[in-house]
Amino acid sequence: MKFTFIISNILILLCQSFFEANGQEPIETQEDLNFFLDCEDCDFTFVRQELPFISFVRDPQLADVHILVSESHTGSGGRKYFLNFIGLKKFKGTDFEYDVTTNQSDTEDDIRNALLKIIKIGVLPYYSKTSFINHLEIDLEESGKRSADKMVIDRWNKWVFQLETGGELQQEQKQNEYSIISEASAEKITENWKTAIQAQYEINRENYYDDDSLITDKQNSKDISAEFIKSLSDKLSAGLFGNYSSSTFLNTRNKYMVSAGIEYNIFPWTECNRRVFALRYSAGINGYDYLEETIYDKITETLVFESISLNLELIQQWGEISMELEGRHYFHDFSKNRLTLETDISVRLTKNFSVFCELQTAAIHDQLYLAKGDDSLDDILLKRHKLATTYEIDGQIGFKFTFGSIYNNVVNERF
């Protein structure tokens, strides 16, 4: 029995020595990183499918890296996306910014693949600080650093033109309506100049049948605008603006406007994808030719005006703020004025709780176009004319509360 026990111990020791000599080494514990993807245009399902090894969390407070994505429109009708990788916790201060430009003709798949490529690039500096980098395969192809302006001959000289037309029809037994909208635009954007010309023509018709009577609403509008903006410095700009419009709703047969303005941004315009704080001033002339005599006994008039506005835009880790406050008045009578405030705020108060608010308000004292006489009940119900008012308010407010698992990266698109 004793001999058997000794033999067993020897066999166990030999087995242990064998496996220690020939077996695999213990798997190295990998350091997991959490990323928070803050991007409205990103296909999050696609990103998780293509990058299953990345742990995306829905709570920015628990992330090691905050990926903040914003966008701007390009002069060619495409979009330029700015991807800011903001290090948190032990990566605080390790920030990177990338950008990618898409064309107007790019499909959604083209765009999401372009964003995915930058996300792949952006996560590498953070993984390079952990042992997980040893398990990543990286393939790079050098295509050369070339400028598109030097590679091609642009026969359009950066001008972009767009034509659009469409209609809508709705038919019932006692009611029908249709509308036709046509639009055209020409735009050229360079670092020094921004030139844009736009035109729109709209027809709206509504017919209501009540026994043997017919009630008809006819609305026509035309609008042509042009702007020429010069970049004077990295913070200062100047512009010249022109506009022609016609609207039966606003009792306006013809309206002509010419103005000039100047704009100063506290931050350089190169940072417009993250923050803008601009002060704008403009002054000009409005010429009116009314369809009907106004409440001020005018059928035509020419007025001089000025306006000043303050524009704030912030896209940060804690949320977004867009706010514009504008005041304008006519010189012939300072009581004929208008003050408008437009805000769009989304703020993350805690890791689970965020609030949002959209508000458009206006104090109105410049409705010089109002036609003389009382509106009929049909005019009011069909909204044929703009009604007299001293204010307008349009708003939305709410909150969002999220809780539950922060590590669910599983994709399941069944049904």
C-alpha cells in the first residue's frame, strides 16, 4: 500500500512537470476600455457589428474615451464630419481630432464606412497604451498626400447648382388640395468667399365643397435671395445680401431688400464644429408693394432698418446648445420692431438623466403689411392671411432617463 502511494505521487509530479514544460502559458488578462459614441448620424448597429471587440457604453460617465461627432455642410453639397476623441479618467488630456468629408452623391453605406474608418483610427492611440494592442491586426496602405485641387481640373470652378421640383395631391369627396414647389440654387464656397443664390416658387390650392357652395383657398409665394460673404480674418466676416419675395399670405405683391452686415466670432471659425459665439450687425432697405391697402393706409413704401443678433453654438461632452437672439427695427418709427429668440438645448445632468428644450419666441410689433379691414371666418379658418399678433411662441421641452446594463454590445436584428 505504501509502495503504491509513493508511485502515485511520482506519477502526479511527472504529469505536472510535463504540462508545465509543454502546456500553454496562462492567458494574459486584457485591460478593457469603454468608449461612448456621441454621434447622431452614425449607424451604431453597423459600428458594433464591424468592431465587436470594442466595448461601447451608453453612459459617458463610465467611459474611458468620449467620441464626439459633429458635422457641417460643404460647398459642394456634401458633409464634413469632425470626430473628437476625448480622453477621460487615466486618458484625460489625451485628445485627438479627425475629420472626413463626404460627397453629395455618397450613399448612406459610403458615409457609414467613412465614419467607421476614422473610428478605427481614433481608438488605436488608446489601445496602444494597453496590452490589448498585441491582439490587433493593422493594415495600412499609403496612397500619397495629395490635394484634390491640384489633381483635377474643375470646369465648374467650385460652383454647385441644384434644381428641384415636386408636387403633392390629396383628394376626398368633399375636399381636395394640391401644391407645387420648385427650387433652384447656385453656390460657391472657398476659404475667402461664400456666394449663394437661391430661388423658390410655391403654389398651394385647397377646395372645400359644402352642398352647392365651393370654398377655395389660393396661396402663392416667390422668393429669390443672394448673399456674398467675405472672410476678413479668422474671426471677422462681412457680407452683402439681397432678396426679392412675394406672398399672398403676407399681403405682399413685391418686396425688395438690400442689406450689408458684419460678423465677429469670438472663437476662430476653424473651431465652428465645436463652438461659435458670434455677434452680427446689418442694416439695409426694404421696399414694399402691397396687394391690398394696409392698416397704415399704404400701398407702397420704402423703409430703412437695422438688426443686431447674438449667436451661440456649443457642442460639448455634456450636451449641445444652439441659441440666437435677434432684434431689429425700422428707423422711421422705432416702435416698429421685432425681437426673436431661438434656442435648442440638450444637457446631460447626470449619467442617467438629461433634459432638452426647443423654443422659438418672438415679440412682434412690425406687421406693416396687414391689410385694412376685417378677415372673414373663411379667411381665418383657411389661414389665407397672416393675422395680427404681438407675439409668437413655439416650444418643446422634455427629459430622458436611461438605466440598465451599460455593457450590452450584442446585435440582434431579427424581425
